Amino acid sequence: MSGGNSGRLRVEWTPGSDRLTGVCFCGAQRQADDPVEIWRWLLAHPDHYRQDPQAA
């Protein structure tokens, strides 16, 4: 299910475990057991598209 650039933030659950994967719109990913940790990371993640000089 991961991949693509839909402009959305996602949290994916790994079946058979307590692991969650946060997926940023830029493609960056982070895994954790705590959903609060995942959402904090996603919401605090840098705005990569604004750092791109071509995106002005």
C-alpha cells in the first residue's frame, strides 16, 4: 500500500503485530508501536516541497 505521492499523510498497520508505519506525502516513513508518536512525527515533519528551489 505504500508509495505514490497523493499529498496525504497515512498510518498503516502491519497485520500480526503492533507496528504502525507513518507515511508522509513526500515518501518518508517511520515505524513505531505508539500511534501518538507516529502522528506527532507526521504532523511535525518538514515541508520538503517548500525547500525545493524549483517549487517556487
